[in-house]
Amino acid sequence: MVEVFVLGGGTPTPTADRFGSAHALRIGDEVLMFDCGPAATHKLVKAGLYPTQVDNLFFTHHHFDHNIDYPCFLLCRWDQAAGKGPELNVYGPKLTEEITQKVIGVGGAFESDWQARVNLPMSQQVFVNRGGALPRIPPDPQAKDVGPGEVASGKNWQVTAAMAEHAQPWLDSLAYRVDTPEGSVVFTGDTQPCDTVRELARDADMMLCMCWDDQAVMHDVNEAIGQCGTTGAAQLAQDAGVKKLVLVHMGPNLSSQTPFDRHVEEMTHLYDGEIIFSEELMRLEV
């Protein structure tokens, strides 16, 4: 079974029900994570998963609503693993390696945390009580800057990336496609409709696409550049031949318009597949 968990379905604007971007994909006994926005570690656990189950993390880009919980996730996973299991693999566009080093490397913002946990006798005892064996090894996530093409693969999955059009030239952005024997899933990250994402998503079983707002509203307030809205996401999914469209990264204006019947009706004129307006902690089978 392949399952998608919407951990963060919102934007940089916090609301009571949505904040930031993060998703998990469970493929058999493996869990992949895509982005690590606000409170992603906590929401991962609320979804019934656990940081130590995640061996591969993929960043679409480095806006804070997609990466601000990264330090928490890194340290929590390392601390709870008690020296068992592989190091975390981290993939993302340019800056992924640099940010990882600045967060958790020697001289990084959180070096003092892991130095204390490695050396403090009380922390060493907690580590041993969790099943660890001294000496304790500092965290060493394997971060890699990546671009378009095949990024990573596992027992029953392969991840391919394509450039997404969002915040260039200040930030590079990627969309990801995960192919498994049971189906394919695309995570667009933040993007406007573009050929590279369209081709990446060709004939995918599911596409999780950002949907900032009602497309007409976005055009009225000049917020359509670099982002998908309702009809933009629908047309992108239709052009790519995607079977199921899941709308994520929904802004507070759109989120407040539940039920979404009006938008679904408008979008079905453009897209003939299934449309799902996501909620945080939603679980979807591919």
C-alpha cells in the first residue's frame, strides 16, 4: 500500500487549521518526507508516524514555510534513534547542503545541543537507557544539493525531480515525482503552471499541487506569478493527464471558503479527474 499524509496544508500565514508545507509518503515499511514546514515533526507523530521511520527527506525549496522545522526534525530523529539505523538522507535544491551545515554541523546553530547530549553524563545515561552504546556519535545527516533528473531510489520507489517556477532567481525550486509499483505521486511544491512540472506529472496517479487561492482573486491582486490557484492547478492536472488532484498549500482566504463546492464546479470544467481539497492530517491512498 502507498499512502500520502498531509502534515502541513497551509502557507506562511498561520491559521487554526493550517500552517506551512510538509507531506509524508509511506511505501510499505519505508517513509519518505517532502518538506518540513512549521511543526512538521509534531504533526508527523500526530499522523501516526515517527521521525525515526523517515530515512529520506526531500525539500522542494527553502522558503521558511517549507523548512523551518528542519532543525527540530534533525535533532529529534537523531536523539530518538539512539544510535540505531541509517543516517538521514536529505535532498533539495541549492542551499540544502549549506543550510544543513549551518543548522547542525560543527560551528552550526545547534552544535551546542548535540555536544551537550554527546558529553553530559545524564544525557549519556538517557541514551544508554534507550538502547544506545557509548560513545555517542554526533548527528551526520547526508545532505545533497540536487537538480532535475533521478534523485534517489529505494526498495520499491524512485524519485525524479524537475524544475518548478516559483521564486527564481533568489531561490531554486523543484517538484518531485515518486514512482512505485502501486502508482505514482507528484509533489509540485510551490510553482506556477509550467512545462517542466507538466511533463514530470505526465499520467501520474496523484498530484499534490499548491493552490494559493481562487485564481480570479489571485489575478485581481497580482499574486498569480509563481503560484497555482484553483483553475491553474486544474488545467495543469488536465494537461498532464493526472488521475487525482489533491490541493495543498491553501491560503487563509481559500481555506475559509468551505465547503468548496463552487470551486470544484469551476474546476471540473477544466479537469475531468478527482479533486480533493486537503486538510491537515488527511491520509490518502494512492
